[in-house]
Amino acid sequence: MNERTLIKGKIHYVGVNDRQKHLFEGMWPLPYGVSYNSYLIDDDITALVDTVDAAYFETYLRKIRAIIGTRPIQYLIINHMEPDHSGSIRLIKQEYPDIVIVGNRQTFGMIEGFYGVTGERYEVKEGDFLDLGHHKLRFYLTPMVHWPETMMTFDETDGVLFAGDAFGCFGTLDGGFLDARINTDRYWEEMTRYYANIVGKYGNPVQKALAKLGGLPIRAICSTHGPVWTEEIARVVGVYDRLSRYEAAEGVVIAYGSMYGHTEQLAETIAAELSAQGIRDIVMHNVSKSHPSYILKDIFNYRGLIIGSPTYCNHIYPEVEALLEKILLREVKGRYLGLFGSFTWAGAAVKRMGEFAEKSKFELVGDPVEMKQAMTPLVQERAEQLARAMAARLKSDRRQ
Ligand code: FEO
């Protein structure tokens, strides 16, 4: 039994799968579910690293007991306090009243605030150490990846990094949890969608954490979500490095709203011309159909972004405006932006999207295109000009 949970040394996987929840954080769809990962170190001194959503406590406790039976756990290390991981702290404390909670200065206020749990604690600072016997743990503070209290725990014996949300992804662990024993194909796009939506605002803190951890001899990454990475560490770190730099590939996301198809016709015209100009990666999203989490994922993937909106009540189409807010919230950087829109009697959407262009600091490419009521040869020509300007701007990067 224990062989099925063992990662390295005396470290076991004791996480759970959530195939019930529809929306993570109440917002982000989970078509493949999500795992809440926790790790049990069954050493001379026993330690648990993070917990799981409280709804899964019974399953969680059963997994712990299958490994250590009725023996006590000495330490509960809390790398991150978001309730998908901290949710079982109170129940663990009830089950193991003498357990010593390990966290940093910021952690304990949250534990008391969320769960009313106090008691013996080990408050760690940057670089502090905990010797469990075989495993020797060192703590690194990594604030805002993705809350202020977040830290990471590194096992210096076997090179295992307990990374909190960092390097996480959506998707349950179906059968196996080690990347070496499962087909990981489905996790990569879900990693980008997870990053873009959950961690996306915190590019700088992620970069600082990567710099801090860069010299460590990491042989396994144990995130709080998704597979345990042992064979694809470089690829996982590469994904997080690229996304946190806001680096993106050549390609264009066209996100538009359309009530009766006229704005969509403009979007199709722009897309066709982009393709004619040699842009191969074009992703079109009707904002009324695509969930924003997928649009944001693609915006993190591609450098070009063209947004279209009809004028609605003298404003931007509400679904487009909601998307623009989400982009600004994440402080996405370095995108080339094109704008287009339509109106029936008075144009407002394109003008108002100009305010988004300023706030986002994106490089405005080409002239915004505005259509009154329906397509005309002149509007078509302007839309194609916008597409040609975007294609030229993207292709100019090829030469660098
Ligand atoms: Fe998976 Fe920030 O919690």
C-alpha cells in the first residue's frame, strides 16, 4: 500500500481529488476537476505538509492513517493559507491536539482568524531549519505566490520542494500522482489556465521566488495542485518562468462581443487577413460563449490581442468590459493591442476601449476600426489594414 503513496525517502502523497466542484474560487470552471495535495513525511519525527479542503477530511484522514496508523504527527507545516489547503487545519488539530503548527509570522494570524486555532507553534523565518531525522527541511518565504504568507519548504535530503500553489495546475490525479507514471498531456494547458487566472497578477513575486529557488538541487516538485513533478521539472519551471515574465508566443487572440453578428463579421474579416499575412496561431473568442478563464489563458499564451465590442447603452458591451477588467487586474504586460467595434446610432465602445489601451500600457497597433450598423467596403478595408498592422508588428519580432 505504502509503495503507492511514496514519492522519495519517507515522503508520501496524501492529497485528495475534487470532482464535485464546478467553479474554483467560485469563478473558474473545473472540467477535469482539481486535486488538493498534501504530503506526509513519515520520518523519526512525523510531519504533514499543508492540508486539504475540509469537505474531504474523512478521505484525507483515512489516507494518513493508512500510512502511520494511530501514531501521532508532530508537525503541521503550513505553506499556504488559502482554504483549499488550510481548510482541514482545525480538524487536524482536533485529531492531533499536540501537533505543532509550522508557519511564518503572517501564517498564524490567518490560522487564528479563519479557524480560531491557537496552541504550540514554530514560527519560522527565511532559511530556518527543521530536522525530522532522515529529512532535513529548510523554509523559504515566497510572499504573494499567491498570498502574503506563502512560503516553500525544501527537503535538503532528497531535493523535494513543497511549493504551495507554485507549479500547480487544474486537473485531478486519476490513479497515479507522479508525472513519471501518468500521461501528463492534459495538464499543460490547464497549468497555463490555472496560472493566468489564479496567480496571473503576481508575476514579480513569482520571478523573485524562482530566483530564490534557482540554485537548489530540486529533484521533485510537490505543488498543492496537480501532479508531483520529477521527470518534467525543467518544463514546469519553464512554463512558470515564461508566464510570470508575461512572455508570449507569436499569435493573436481576437475577443469580441456580438449581438446580431455584425461585430463578429468584423472579427472574421480581421482573422482572415491575419491568416493571409502568415499568422498561424489565431484564437477567436466570442465573449458571450467562451468562459473568461479560457480567454485569459490564451491572452497569456499570445502577444497579439484584438478586442471588439458593440456599443451598448452608450458603453462597452458588458461582457467585453468584464474581460477588460480581468486583464487589467492581472497587470498583463507587453501585448500588442488592436481595437474594433460597432454602433447603430452613436459610437462609444471604441472610444471607451481607448481608455483600456492607456491603462493597460499595451502597444496600440493600427487604427481602431469602427463600423456603423453593417459592413461596407471601406470598413472592410480598414479591418484588413488593422490585421496587416498587427501581423507586421508580430513579424517584426521574428527578426530580433
Ligand atoms: Fe490553491 Fe492559493 O490556493
